[in-house]
Amino acid sequence: MSAPDTHDGFPAEFWRSQEILLLKNVMALVGRGLDLDGVLREVVHLLSELLGLNRVRIIFKDPEGDTYRIRHAYGLTTAEITRGVYRLGEGITGTALKNRHLIPKDVATDSCVK
């Protein structure tokens, strides 16, 4: 019998339960009819708390232009949020936006696996 796959010392079942809890909480927020900004602020908080993420970004397309910007974040400084402007295909974030999926390989060197 093989050992269950783990991440950060927790079994895969733990992470699946955290993801389900996250989805339930997000649905409850949406169901309360909060404004979008309120929901997104809570979502970044939930992502950090339930999934143990140190940094969370929600990125929206600029209404006028072809760039994308960080709209809500957790664990980023004001300067990092201000610098958070992305074009499709540039860097890890731009690649993720363009391809709509990505597995980061090394964020420090801005490389990825598609």
C-alpha cells in the first residue's frame, strides 16, 4: 500500500477538505449579497487562512487598456500592489492570464511549466 500524498506534512484529504470549506465560505459570502469588493476582500482572507497562503492576489483587466492590475491582495506591500501591472504573456502572471492555467516552477526566476 502506498503512502497518501502529502503537502507540507498534511495528507491530501486535509487539503481537499480545506478547499471544500473555502468554496462553502465563498458561496455563503456571495449569498449574503455583499458588494463585489467586500466579497473579494473576504476571499483573499479566506484563501490565506484556509489554504495557508502567504500571498494572495486577485487581478482584474483594466477597463481601458490591455493591462491587468491587482485589485485585492493579501501579504503584499502597497508598493508591490502598485507595481502589479501585467500584460498577457509577460512573466508568470502574464502567462497564466494568457493560457488560463499554469504550474509555477520557480517564481524567483519567473519560469513556469505549462
